[in-house]
Amino acid sequence: METQLTRWQSELHSVELEVRLDLSKLSSEQFNWRPAEGKWSVAECIDHLALVTGLMLEKAKPVLEKARAAGMTGQGPYRHGMMGGWFVKMMEQPGKRPMPSPKNFAPGSGLKQAEVLARYQSVMQDFADTMEASYALPLDKLKARSAAEGGGWLKFNIAAWYAASLAHNRRHLAQAKRVMDAPGFPR
């Protein structure tokens, strides 16, 4: 039986597969090419996703472990809450406006393709494993703080974090594809 959690896992697998198949074919020059000053390269989009998703997991996993140890249970469908629903919508692409990235979410530059893709795949596997371990937990009752610098006051439930992280991955994958379609992209 398909559940909200299995849909999220399937979506994560699809996004990760798309990154692996589409972006691993790029040359180093293509991977690090920027369409304009102040615009991110494909490498920076993917590095940002690995960084942000990894930091989100660092905040969510202890909350999940504590709930599991306390014997808490629950099942979907999970609600995101009012603020969580707003946050998920903000992460969806194409996005109505650019969103400034907190300093600790800023990607590196001059990145090595193999390292970025390996880090991304490792973080996405951790995300998949964390979701797998989330079965039977009350994801809409468990809250985790934001990992954004200066945003520690912001708390959403784990269901909202999962949905927002998936939306964030779709958003920046679409951005990476726009980079590859931009005039001047090295062929």
C-alpha cells in the first residue's frame, strides 16, 4: 500500500537518479560554468543541496531517535502545519523570487565533479535511510529546528522538513537544468 512516506522515498530516488544520470555526463568545465556573475553553476546547485539536506538531517535524526526510544508511534497522512505548509510551498520550483541562502548553506566554488556527486549521493542515501527508519513514527508531531545560520528559532515538524527538502531538491535540479540551457553553456 502506497503511503505518504513511500511516495516521498520514491520521489527522492527519482531525483537522485536524475542527478546521477544527467549531471555525471558533464565535463568539469560544464559542471562549474556560471551563466552570469552571481549565478550558481550546476556544481554549486548540487553542492548546496548536499550541504542543506545533510544539515537538515543532523537536526531531524536526534528528534526521530528520541521519539523511537520513547516508544512514540503514528502514521500518515501527515500534516505540515500552517507554517510548515508555507515553507514547503516556498521551496517549490520555479519559485516566485530568488531566496537568499544563509552563509552556512552557501556552496563552495571550483568544485570537483566526482566529489560533489559522491557527497550528494551519500547525503541522499542518508536521507532515504532516515525516511525508512521513520515508519510508524508521528512525523507531524515531532519538531526539529532549522539548521540555517540565524534560523534556529524556526521549527517545523519532520513531515514538513521531508516535504520541503524534496521540494528544495526539485527546485535546484530545475535551476541546474536552466544553467545547462543558458546561452553560452560550453558544449
